[in-house]
Amino acid sequence: MPDKVLVYSRFPRNELVRFGERYELLNAAGKRLTEVFSAAELGDIRAMITAGGTPLGGEAMDMLPKLGAIICYGTGYEGIDLAAAARRGIAVGHSPGANAASVADIAVTLMLAAARRLPVADNYVRSGDWIGAKPSPMMRPQAGMRGRKVGVYGLGEIGRKIAARVAAFETEVGYFSRSRQDVPYQHFPSLEALADWCSVLMIAVRAGTDTVHAVNADILRRLGSSGIVVNISRGSVIDQKALVTALADQSIAGAGLDVFAREPHAPDELTALPNVVLSPHIGGHTLESHVAMQDCVLANLEAFFAGKPLAFPVPSAS
Amino acid sequence: MPDKVLVYSRFPRNELVRFGERYELLNAAGKRLTEVFSAAELGDIRAMITAGGTPLGGEAMDMLPKLGAIICYGTGYEGIDLAAAARRGIAVGHSPGANAASVADIAVTLMLAAARRLPVADNYVRSGDWIGAKPSPMMRPQAGMRGRKVGVYGLGEIGRKIAARVAAFETEVGYFSRSRQDVPYQHFPSLEALADWCSVLMIAVRAGTDTVHAVNADILRRLGSSGIVVNISRGSVIDQKALVTALADQSIAGAGLDVFAREPHAPDELTALPNVVLSPHIGGHTLESHVAMQDCVLANLEAFFAGKPLAFPVPSAS
């Protein structure tokens, strides 16, 4: 008999295939547990797979009296009440670094697309405006990357990969993170100092209660009129209203966002702007990174059911 | 009295500002010379500024009996009949390398945007499909860049800059050019061999009569079903009909095009495709590269009017 694993969040079916080959899956698909499963079924569950962004508190944990492991599919685990899990002796695991290259790639994709206003350009060709030689203020040449000062906020695995990619575009790279690291980039002692220095700000910090609206109107203003801000971390790190104002005023030149304040909600005042590039939280969504994330999930489940410590526990729960 | 300079092609006014500060400009703005200027006016002209893609043959040169210098704004000079210029003792100059970083940047922008289907993603957010959780086959995860084999066709200044940028994305880089170069990338003896090896093909070759439709149905087929082709060279290098077929059949995954067979014409069968990213020949259009191109134009004009050889003659006319 395969072990039973609860799937708590809603996942595309093809992302669950490898788990289903190994375990008996009870798929709640994001619905309330008591709507989908009987108390007897829930009473058997020892491990669950969830998405890090899905809220999961003590109340839900208490519906699963035998729960011993919460395994997040992906790097994030901000939805999990870690203290509640710890009090109940539940281990929490995730997929650290599995999608770092993929997320760093989308960060640079958004940076370049914002700098060159790629969605506007693509639409200019498709709409027939190019053949009609229609004047477009949005198509005027902008500052390119060569010689640009690019600031990376947060120098974890994703931040370092962003820095390495960006440096190849003949830019200068600086960073702000809690500690100075052994990297060939200039360290700044504060986010303010970094924003004063750079015109492109790449947000790669791990989001938490200490980073809520860290990038606010003041930080955006410091980037200057050719400023570009890119966020691939979590929507909470930017004051989204301040960003909309800065983009609408053109007090910065552009933005690239893979994450939003209330996903999947992207407000009309943001989607109406031509100087922003938007993607629906697809940073980690490449074939390779899904395979790598699934490898981590499977390694965590295997360790748990073998009675061992999780292969990839989340840092504060380890 | 400032020297007179004819502006032959149509340029945005702000690109001519620095020339107008130094010279008396006669701006034909792409119209027939005899429609805009009298024979007496044309008879005085000793130098002209043109765009490399604008056709300029012996007949037009003969309307300007004192013409001694044709200065191309930009790197290209494929529209100029070099033999006709040489027969008339007219020097031809251009702006070599001035836009190389900017063009390499747009190549990588298009590559990443095609790989991650950025215009589709941007539209998915803007249209409300994301919040509506509308299923989209186009939004399925694709192969990312890490571990990808990227082939660069043509390793001039732009090709080398593309290779350096692409290598930062944890890819393997190979190239095909007429001669093996002292670079840390694998050399392939033919375009066929390169296309068999790589799944991303970056076209950076200098376009000419020998490269017309060099990237044809056979080369595209060799890239495979995850194949991506990016062209920032000239539209003539790709068989555009074969490309449309390959994209429509999904026998390759995507394409990024800054150049087209008959600019500014992008055919409906191309613009209707979701798996292509299009930009209206803006590779060189950043503020820095315009300044650098203008520097070359001014250096060429200054040398010419001082009776010296051009500062940046085109290779085959030097």
C-alpha cells in the first residue's frame, strides 16, 4: 500500500504526475478539506504537499491529527504558520534553489523588456502601426543597459544569479543585503543608499514581515527618471500604489513585475500602464525547475516516511 | 558659413540635432531629391548622411556632381551601391560597433521573451485571464535557459557580445563563422552542424548576397521542437515563409525578430502567431547608441571636410 499524501493547494495535474506514481494522492485542489474529505480520510494523513503562498494555519493543521510533514512545492513557505507547525511537531520542507536560475532569468527578461519596452514594440508591429509609420512617444529610444548601475536588493541564491546575468550586459552591479558577501559587486549599507546609486533596482530579497513595502515612494524616487524596478520576490515588498503613481507620473521610466500585492489580482490602474511589463508569477515555471522542485518534494517525502529528518527543511524550522 | 550636408533618408528630428548644430542641413527626408531641391542646391552638396538600408545607387549619386562622401548613420551600409560610389570617387563611411551592445541586448531580450513567451504572459495578466484562471496552453512551462545549447551564427562584434551575455545564463555557447576565433566557445564548421547541436540559434551574421535565406526550412528543422531562432541581423538571412511554417506547425517552439524580409512590412501570417516576439528594428535604438552613432557620423564628416580619409570607412570601400 503506498503512503497517502494530501495535496492541499490547487496544482496543474501534470505537476502531480510524479507524486502520484509514488504515493496515493488525496487532492483537495485548494478547497476546504472538510468539503472534500471525510474526517476518517483526513485522520489518516501524515504528509501534505502545498504551495508556499497558500495560507496554512493551526486550524487546518488540527483537521489532520496525524500530520507530521508539510512539504512546500517551491522555494517559498510564507503561507505556512511555522510557529503553529512547530508547536504541533510538524516538520516543514521546501525546494530551496530549485528554481533559482529560472527566477533569475525572468528577472532579467523583465528588466530588458522594461528597458526596451518590448510589449509596446511587439504591439507596434502586430497592430500595423509600424507599416503605417504611426508616431509613438512610447517607441522613442530609451537608456540601454551598457554602463547602467544596477542594484540588487537581497543577495541570496536568486540575487547572486541575477547579479551574474546582469553584469554580462556591461553594467555596474551593486547590492544591499544584511551582510557583506564575498562577491565582485559593490555593497551598500542600506536600501536608500543602493537606490541613490542605481537606476535599475532588482528586488530579490526573501519576503517577510520585515520587508513589507520596503520599496516605497521614497525608494522609487531615488531611482530617478530613467529608473526601472523589477520584482520577482513577493508583491508585499513593493508599495504597489506608490509604484502605480511613479509609473503614471513617469517619475520612473518603467517596471517589470512577476509578483503582485494580491495575486492573481493585478489592478486596472497597473494593467492600463504602457511602461510596465507584467507576468503572472511564472518566475519558477520552466520545465527544468519543475523537475528540480519535484525532486525536492519527493526527497522530502521519502525522508519523512523513512522516519528521517526532511531532506530540505525550511531554515527557521530546521 | 557652415558646410552643407544633405540628409537623404527620413530620420526623426531629434536624431539630427547635433548635425544641425555643426552643418547646414538640406533634409530630403526620404523624398526624391529633385522633388525637394533645385539642381543648383544639389550641385553644391559634397557630403550626405543616409541610413544604411536606404537604396542609393549611381543614378542618385549622379544628381550630386560634387558628392565626395556618403555617411551612413549606423553600422549597416547594405543599401549603398559601393561599386558605383567607388567609380565616382565617393568615400563611404558608417558607424561600426557604435550600436553593438544595444543590438546584442535586444537579441537577448528577444531570446528570453520568446523562451518565456513574455508577450503572451503580459497579455494574460492585462486581459484578466489570470484572475479568471483561464486555461492557456501557451502559458505551459517551457524549457528554460539553464543548460541550453545556444548557437551564434556570425561572431563579429555583435555576435561576440551576444555570446558573452548568453553564457551568463548558464548555457553552453557555440558558434559558426568563417574562421575559428580565440574565444571560449565551441566552433562549428557549418551552419548545419551548429543547428544540429543547438536549440537556440542567434543570427548575428553580417547580411549580404551570400547569406540570403541561409536560415531555411532545413536549418530550422535541425533546431528541434524546443528550438528558438532570433534574428537581429537582416530579414534577408531567414527564409521568412519557412519560418512562419515552422512556427505555425510548432516544429520549433518560438522566434524573436527585430528584422523582417520587407521592412516595415510584417506579414499577417507572422503577426498572427503567438509564439513569436516582434520588434520594429529597434536593435540599435538606445540613447547611448544614438550618441555613439552620431559621434561616428560627425567624425566622418569632420575628416571629410578637412580633406582627410574618413574616420570610419566601410570595410570594402576602405
